[in-house]
Amino acid sequence: MSASKKNQKAVLIAIACLLFFNFPLLSIANHPRQIGDLPLLLVYLFAGWLLFILLIRTINRTAPKNPDEHE
């Protein structure tokens, strides 16, 4: 994957992350319900955090085609 494609995907993930952790979507999970012993909001935050970390990892995980090529 070229560097420009990686940058474009990283920007899209950053925008999605900003929207995901902003007021309108956070208010959906802000209820007194619990999953196990954890509040729903806490599960929402940590699950979203893990999701975005894994998305960024998949973008950056691609190996260069040439062994001599370093980014």
C-alpha cells in the first residue's frame, strides 16, 4: 500500500474516532445499564478504543514489497 493511501485511511480513521467519541454517540451509551459489572458507557469507550487501535494496526502492518525499501 502506498504512503498516500495509508495517510488517507489514517485520516478517515481519525475523523471516525472523533465522531465516535463525541457527544451525540456517547449519549447513546450513557445509560444506567450494565454489562456484567461494568457500566455500558465504560464498555462502549474501551471497545471503541480497541477497535480504533486495531484499525490503525491493520493499516500500518503491511510489509514493504522490497526488503531494501524502508519507510
